[in-house]
Amino acid sequence: MAERRSLILGLANVAFASVLAACSTTTGSQFGSDFNTPQTNPQQQAALENGLPPATGRILGSGKVRVALLVPLTAQGFGALAAENFINATDLALREFSLDTINVVVKDTKGSPQIAAEAAREALAEGAELIIGPVFSNSVPAVASVARPTGVPVLSFSNSPSVASRGVNIFGFTPGPGIDRAIRYAGSQGSRSFAALLPNNALGQLAEAAFRQSVAGTGGRVTTIARYNYEGNEPVTRASEVGALVASGQVDTVFVPDAGDIAPNLANAIKQAVPAGRALRLVGSGQWDDPRIFRNPAFQGAIFAAPDRKGYNAFASRYNQTFGKPPIRLASLAFDATSLMIVLVRNFPGDYFSFARLTDRNGFAGMADGPFQIRGDGQVNRALAVYEVGASGPTIVSPAPRSFSEVASN
């Protein structure tokens, strides 16, 4: 027990150091030069002096423990943007916590499962003791097939629980915990008759399973599940039909997990079908942590669950100051993952990335996205707050639990 407490205290103490370090960070990234060839920059030289083999890829940090960061650096569209943000966030964590604890080698997956597997194989040959990434869910099994036989753990940015397994951990924001937190809170506030308005895709399937289980936990009932494809006016048509059920008194709470680009249209259609004075509570997912939601009057009074924003806002401010532009929302995942690796290596030499260490039942104090707990099955529990959208933005109506015993009883 004392050992577990020391880990939590170690994280807390480093938080104070990070605040001080944030005041002295320099602008711009400190990456190496050529991504595709072994480097001779100071980080690579430090790695060689520490007994690590030469590595192909950008090197961040100068520690003795090598970690691989697998990102789609040269993929099209969002992949490349996410990669840039994850690399920057990793760089920021190293600057703020410690540059000389771990040695991070960046590998380009190009968004391809096959290339991700090759990158993982190369990283393991270069001495990587843990793999952070890949980003896309379809690359996780490919990387796992390479890492699992060696016993090297994987901490993926995926948000798909279906690819999680022992030692292959899904660090992205999976929908289930947030849905459960928000629905249970709605039940505690009097919601009894629930409807769900879901996209007809993988997200919708995941959301429906979590929604049904959570409603059952509140003692409420699922009145209807409405599904939509994205073609034409179908989403708005289905939303209007759900609104009619609210208007008739059959439904008092509507769950809409979709993202900020379509959710405003859905909310507007529901509200337009509901007469003034009729009780209606909208419940969203973590994807509602989005300015497009906060600016739309149709979401006034709506609730959703997400990490406490204080930690993320502080991270985003420091990121913006360091790199000259704001991060994407998911960048904080790389910051917390890298910070965890540093703290584990510092506090538990020789046993830093073991299964028992990573799945410590007390969890870890993430600096950007709050406390998290890596489970033995590879999924991650998070301590989430419940927000209500108001005229001035979201406010917390139910604070994030302070411990994972509270999460289990929430």
C-alpha cells in the first residue's frame, strides 16, 4: 500500500515542477532533422552514451529507457494533424517533467496497419520497452501482434474497446464510461423515459450498448432507439420523430452522442417538435466538449460527461505558448501518457512498465485529463465530471470522483 501511495504522491509532486517548467519553456519544437534516417543530434548521442542502440526516427528526450511513439505522420487529413499534435504534446511533457528519464523514438505509421506493424517491429529491435500509439483502431491489432509475444505493453490512442486486451491498452476516450456517467446522473435528477438518436455506424452500436446498460442501472426504461444515416435530411427527420415522442409525453430524456458538426441540427429539430413547457433533457457524449455545442441555444440545459476542463485548459494554454497554436482536443492524451511513463521510470526502476505497475488499482493522476485507471483487460477508466450547458458555456453540476472507489459507486 505504501508503494502505491508513493506513486500517487510522485505524480502530485511532479505537477508542481511542471507548473514551474511551463514558465520557462521555449517556443517551437526540438525535433531532429531527417525522419527516415538515424540521427546524430544530441538526443541520439545521449541515447548511444546510455547504451541504447541507434534508432531510425525523430528522438525526443535523452533518458536511458526507450519508448516508441507510433503516429501517422505522413497520412492524409486528420492523421497528420493528430501526429503533429501528439509529437508536440510528448515534447511538452518531456520538457516539463524530465528530458533525461525516457528516450522517445517517433515512428511514422502512415495510417497503415501494415506499416504500423513494421514500425513496431523496428522500435522493438531498437530497444523500445513500451509503445505509445498507434492512433487508428484498425492498426492496433497489427501492432499488438508484434508487441504481445515480446511482453512489451502498448498504450494506444484508439477509442475502440473492441481492440483492447491484456497488455494492449486503449488510452483514447472510449464512449462507454462517459455515457454511463451522464445517463446515471440524469436518472438521479428524475429522468425515467429515455430515447436515443444514434448514427447507423460503429459509434452508434457502441453507444447503444452502453446506453441500454446505463438506463437499466437507473431503473428507467428505453422507449425508443432511432437510427439515422448521414444522407440527405434523414438525421433531421429522425430527430423530429423523436421530438414528437417527447411532445406526446412518452419520452423525457433524449440521448444524442454524435459530434458537434451534426449534433446542433439534431438538437434544433428535437426542440422544434417539443412545445414550450414540456419537460425535455438532452444528454450527450464526450464529443459534446466542443464550442459548437456551447454556442447553440438548443443545448441550454443539456448535460454531458467529460474530464474536468481545468487540467486540459492549463495544458492547452502551455501548449499554445510553446508551439504558437492551440492543440487539438486529443493532444492531451499524449501529454498524460508521456508524463505517466516518466513518473513510472523515476519511481520504480526495474519494474516501471510491468503489468502490475500499469494496472495499479489506485490509478494515476493525469495532469491534463484527470485521474485514470488502466484495467487488466486493456480498457481505461476515467474520473469524469458532468457538465450542464448554460448561456456562458458548460459548468460542472457533478464533480469528477476523487478516487476510483467513488467511480465504482457513482
